[in-house]
Amino acid sequence: MLLEHLKIADAPYREAIAHALAKIHQKDPRPLISLALTAEEKPVLLGLLRALELLGSSDAIPVFQRAIQNPDAEVRRAVITALASREETRAQQVLLEALRDPDPRLRIDAARTLWAVDPHTVLQALARDPAPEVQEAVRRLLQESARG
């Protein structure tokens, strides 16, 4: 029932549904993970990604690994947001993959997220990035780090 509502939900309603799904599946996220791995409709996938973010289960990493390759930038951005506070190596590997995203804005988001954990890797990955906005973001990250 809630999944059907995700198909037509606007962002605030989708957020409420995601919270409800996370609450329902807090003890066993496997059904939610299975649904997210097979979701094809963007609003449904966005809602499920948010619910899995709220749950914080490392079992959901395969969902994020799959979603980071989605052709839709909004879905890929949702993955970066969902993994921003995660410290597991597998979550960071998904974020490293996002440093090669075709959208420069998403590369910047991934760089900001990973910077606190591994600035050296971010610098290596983006040192020769062709997008001026990415180069500027890396420069700002370096300046902020120098200031402490």
C-alpha cells in the first residue's frame, strides 16, 4: 500500500512514507532491500533509498551500489546523501565510485562527503578533472583544510 503511494507522492509525502517504511522494517530490513533492488520507478526507488538511509543497515549497501549506477542524477544524488554519514568501507567504496560520476555536481558532492575521511584519495581522483567547477571545489576544500 505505501509503495503505491510512493509512485504519486511529492517530496514531503515521500519523506513521510520513507519514515513509515523504516519504522515498519526496523527489525528486519531484508524485505525493503529486496524491493529496492528491483524498484524501477524513480519515485519508488527514491523513497526506498531514503527509508534504507534511515535504517542505516549495512545490509543495504548492495542497493546503494546498484543505485549509484542509475542513469538518473537525482537517484545518484540520493545515494551520496544516504551514505554521507556512513563509515563502513563498502559505503565509502560507493562514494569513491561517485567521484567518477558524469555529472560534475555529483562528483563535487561525493568529494565533500569523502574529504573528511580520505582527502588524499579525493585529490588523486579529481586532480585532473576537466570540469572547472570541480577544480574550484577541490581548491576550496584544500583551503578549508589549511585553515583547520
